[in-house]
Amino acid sequence: MAKRATSANAGKSATSRASKSTVSRVLTYAPPWAAWIIVLPLSAVAYVTWGRNPVAAPWMSMAAFALVVALVPFTWRVLRPRDEVLQWMGTVSAGLGGFWFIVGMLVGPLTRGVIDAWAFGGFGICVFWTIRRMVVNGASEQQAEAQESKLDKVLAGAKVFKPKEIEGRVVAQMEVNRGEQTVRDLQGSADKMAGALGVRPGAVRIAADPKDAGRAELVIVPNDPLERGAVWPGPSNPGGSIHDPLPAGIYEDGELGQLWLSGDDAAGRALAHWLVMGMTRAGKSQGWTMLMADALTRRDVVVWASDHVKGSQTLRPIEPALDWVAKTQKGGKEMIAATRDVVRARADYLGEQGFDQWTPDCGLPLLVVWLEEAVELVSDSTSFVRLVQQAGSTGVVVVVSLQRASHDNIDTSGRAQLAATLCFGVRDGQDASFALDDGVLDAGAAPDLWQNRHPGYCYLVAPGVPEDRWAVPMRTFRATREQVAAAVAEWAHVRSPLDALSRDAAGVAYARREVVVPATSLVSDGLEGEVVDEDDYASEDGDDGMEPIPPTLEPELNIDADQPIAPPTEQQNLTFGTSGGPKLPTEEAQSVVQQHLRTLLDQGRTHTQPADVCKMKPATTRSREWVRKELDRLCTDAGPGEIGLERDVADMPGMFRIVAPSLAGVR
């Protein structure tokens, strides 16, 4: 019984397919024949209505003639992109059919000669159209069969079923040839599938089924739906919390792409630091700027930004809303150092208050530290690595934006801490691997296909974003700089200032930061704003904000360079330094170094200079090599209560960051 039922179902299925095939063929060949038959009764109706009316006949004939005269060149023009045979056949058929209709309307379609022309001429034209359709269809069927054969070879036994078309996309389910291949094998052949199907590169994506290692979802997007892009709709939640998502752009299937800057234990979303990567002119700076513009309309977020390469060229639309702007490499390093101090202070505060991580009700705003063109700040930087290792739970989000996250551009230990990625177009597949892991690339992500020819195209990989969206292309919104500046200025009243705890921890570098005072004509005058340094106001008190003038030379060294050098006398002491005298014990010499560093801290200095190191040597009574080793010891093994030091590889000799005693030894 079961076999008979199966055979019956198979027979019904075959009959259904044959029936559908017959209907399809009839619909393919019918149009010329249908037009030939319909034109006869239409001409008869026109003859009865107008042709026998002596008043209407002249006017209607002229109107019909004008219509046919216009129809002939129009048909020729429309069919120009097609092959020449089709162009001639279509134009001749339109002209002959139109003129026959006019004659039939005037003298009657059943008149001898008129009906003969309709019968023999129309039949012949239909035969020509049918022959051509048969040739074209035969070639198409052969091409489809060849295409299907090639696709079968690529699939290598895998099955495709349940295909459906959804808004320009074809979505189907796949099942691997179990025991012979894996989903990763199919993902590796996605480019071959695209070639077999004759679609654009990157149009085929295969996403693994998380519940079945032998199944996957096949998505084919023949045309690029992101080509037109989407206009920025403006701030998504002005006056709201940064804990809510930020819209980033539109996915290729029309879904809204959004991201979160804060973590949420209840939602299983961790706070993540960000890597924003892409070639020059791939749209990474503009894309993140618009995200920050949206964030700056929220009530509980503060943004610091550093760009020592392009400066205001990137930051200008949102510059008045930034709490700290660094436009030099030194300023960027000071920002990183100050951020570490802020992280330590916040960690103590949140721990005392019983918070495992930052939440909107913890009493502190979220702090976003955006390092644009960050190569010189993060390559071989110990401070940066320690910062991203420690900052996660304190409500400090570090954003690193650069063109290529290779090991020589960013410390690999630091890059490993950047758990969220916004990857724009890159140069090649190797560059893509610096930002996207193998699973995302295997699923079909290919930013190297865009390079910088498709600005704004990107992949969004971050906590809170569903994994099945990681390999789906997205395009960031587009807006003018004036629109962004207007939105930021309109909602300036909702922004919170930096909290006192973080402000005090940031220290002198933050107090002397560069701020931007927005002009009243910020938008109407084309983003005109005045950059002002806070130290400019100190001139009224006699302080011009410059580095302090070095003290006068010691009396014995205060020599007029224009006077000749007098010969030495017997009474002159020619002993230089203390190389010949007794040396201080090690602990006392170390205390001298600590006293020098404490003096610099009391003066508000955050870094030593080569001149400061030179001043330490005579007072310690030790050699230059001893001083160097002592400074190295303070970098790696500062004891409790000692002032420590930090140094980046890129720093000039003699330049160290001074670490306060409360932070010394905290690594």
C-alpha cells in the first residue's frame, strides 16, 4: 500500500510538473497569435463606431495615423538594446499591424483584400515570431541545463531545497552530503557557485545552521540593494540613554543595523572595545562620526576624540560637543594616559558601590575614547594594551580607528581586546582577516570586494548583534556635515558633563585640554567655530600657558659666550661633578630619584623630559648607566608607595610617563 501511495504521489507530481511546463510554453508562444486574433474584432468595432460616420471618420483616421507614425520609431528605439533581428521584427510588426487597423477601420475589416491581408500576412508574421521564440528558448534551456550541470558539480552532492524569493533575494535551505562534506566546504565554494549562476561576486552567502552541522542557509542577492544607500534619519533617541541601541545603517535585506556601546548582563551583552577598520575613502571616519553624533544627543555619555593626522577635517561637525579633542600625537598619548587614571578611579568607585560593570544608574556617564588614525598611539604601546585590558567594566569604551590592523600597526595583545568590529572596504583578504574572524569570512563576508569603491559598505560584528547578521553587508547612513552639526547643536542641552571623579582622575592633562567653543553661526556659516585653549584665559594672570622658562644657570656657569676663555689659575677648582667623591648608598640614590619625580608631579607634569633625567644624575652621585637602570626598574617593578614610570617604544629617549604612587605597580 505504501509503495502504491508513493508511486501515486510521484505520478501526480510528475503530471503536475508536466502541466506546469505546458502552461509555461503556451504563455511563452501565445502573445503574437493572441495579438493577431484580437486586432480583427477591434478593427470591426472601430469601423462600426467611426468608419461609417462621415464626420468622425476623417478625424479618427488622422489620429490613428499619427499614433502609428509615432509607434514605429518608438518601437525601434525601445528594442535598440536587444539584438538587430528582434529590433527589425518588432518595428515591422508594429507598423504593418497599425496600418492594417487604419484601413480596416475605414473600409471594414471583412472587405475582400483586407481580410486576406489579415489572414495571410498576420499568420506569416506569427510564424516568424514563433520560430524565433523556439530558437531563443532552446538556447536558454541549453544554457540553463549547462548552468545546472555546473552547479551540481560545485554542490558535489549537497542538496538545495525550499527556495523562495524575498524582495530581490533568493533564500534556500541546504543540506550537505553527510559524511562526505561539511558546511565549511560549501562556504569555500561560494565563489564557484556565483560563477556557475552568473551573478556578481559576493552575491552568494552560506550561513551554517547553529543547530545542525549538516545544514545551512543559502542566500543569493543578484543585484546590489545597497547601491542607493539611505539618508540619515537624524538622532534616534535624543535625550535618551546611551544604554539604548544606536542605529548604524541598513542591511542589504532592508533591516536596520544597530549596535550597543554599553554592556547588559541581563541581555547577555558584554561591553566591548571597538575596532573600526577600512581603506582610505572607504567611509570609516564618516560612518563612526555619524554614530558619535547620534550618541552625543544622549544624556549619559561623554566623548573624547584624538586625531593627530586629519584633526578637524574629521571631527569638525561634532567638535563642539566633544569633551576633549587631541590633535597632536603627544596629546593623544596624554589622553590614553589620563584614561588609564580614570579607569582606576572608576573601578574603585564602582567596586565600592557594588556594581560589577557600568550601568546607567551608577552615577557616572559612559566615557567613549575615540582614537582616530591611531597607528602611532597603539603600535607597541604598553599604556594602550593595559588600558583596554582594564577598562571594560568601568564604563570606558575605547574605539580604535585605522586603515589596517596588522601587527606592525597595532599591538596584537591590544587588538585581541577589541571584541567589536565595524569593518569597511579593505585592500585584500589578508587585511580582512585582521578585523573579521574565520567564521565570518567563511560565511561569505568579503570586504576586499569593495575596497574603497563603495564608501559606507561594512560588516558589523559586535556583542548584541545576532551572529547570523555578522556576514550580511550593511551600509552606513549618509548625511551632510551641516546636518550632523545641526543635530549635535540642537541637543546640546541634554548632554552631561564629565563627572567630578573622572575629571579629577584625568589630572592636569585634562584640565589643560583643548576645547572648542561653538560659534553662533555654526550651521548657517558652514561649520564655522573657534578653537580655544583654556590656557588662553590665563594670560590675564600673567601665565601664557607655555612651558615654564628654565631657571637661570648656576653662577659658576653663567658665562658670556662672546668673551675669551681665561687661562686657569692655581686657585680654580677643576673638579667636574662628583665622580671623584663618595657615592650615596643605593637606597638614598633611589630616594633622590623619587624626590625629583615627586617634584615634577607637584608641578603638574605628567611626563619626564631628557633634561629632567640629566638633572637626576649629579644629585644621585651615580653614573648615567645607573640612572638608566633605575628608571627601567620603575617602569617594570615599582614598589609600594614608589612613583612609577611607563614608556612606549615610540617615545623619545628620556621621556617617561609618571605614574602616581596610588597607581604604581598596578598593571
